[in-house]
Amino acid sequence: MFPPLPDWDGLHPLVVHFPIALLMTAPLLVIASLVWRRYRLPIGTCALVVMALGASGAFLAVATGEAAEEAAERIAAAKPVLEQHEELAERVRIYFAVLTAAYALVLFNPLAKKPLEPLVPIAAGVVFLLIYVGGLLLLAHTAHYGGRLVHEFGVHAPVVSGAVLGGTGKVEDDD
């Protein structure tokens, strides 16, 4: 039997790691698309899909984080760290949504009437990656504050609802 799914406010620890992993993996695919120019479009499309999933996951992570915020607000000393984490998470969400849209424009180049010179996509890719590194630093900084909330202040989102616990502190077995 599978354990019960947590309530919305308890999903944050389960959801938050997916966008981190996806957004950190996407630039590797962008680099691969620049190295293997023959496969630029298919590998670049994979990078775009991974980026889009990561950016979408960031929206979900922020939403579940806002629901889990109450657990952190109970610890007064954690409040400044929580506020910083929340502010950075909102920036990450916007930053990667914009970067994903920008990459789609660079990849599919809807404005070009004729094929571009071979070095133009490479130059655009390198510039994009440099900007992307800024987003990764922002993402790492955000994750650091989240880690501080958990490991320094002991903030934990409720993983199992109170109804399932039945007041015993243990998950009830329905067998």
C-alpha cells in the first residue's frame, strides 16, 4: 500500500527539487546543441522542454511554498530567512520563465527570413548560457535559504495530514 499523499502545504519538499534538477540540467543540453551543430534543433528542443518543465515546476514550487509558509512563520528566528527565500523564489520563477521564452525565440528564430551565418547561433547560445548562469546562481542562492530553513531552523512542512495521523503521531494502518 502506498503512503497517503500530503496535503497541498506538505507537497513543497516533494515538488521543489524537480525544478532545481531540471533547470540545472538544461544548460548541458544547450551546450550539447552547440557542440553537435548537426543536431542543434533536436537537442535544442530537448533543452527547451527540460527548461519549460523546470520553469513550470518553479511556479508549482512557489505555490506549494506559499502554502507551507505557515510552518516557518511559527519560528520567529526563521522569519528573515523565510522572507529572503520567498523573495528569491519569486525572482527565480520569473527569471526562468523569461529565459525559457527567450531560448524558444533563439532556437526557432521566427524573425529570420534566410538561414543565419553558422556562428550566429553559437554566439547567441553562448550569450544565452552566460545569462543562464546568473539564473543558476539565483537558484542556488534560493535553495541555500530553503536549506537553512530546514537544517538550521528545523522548519518542516507537514508531510501527512492531521486526519491521517488520527492524533497518535503515526500513520494509521487501514489493513
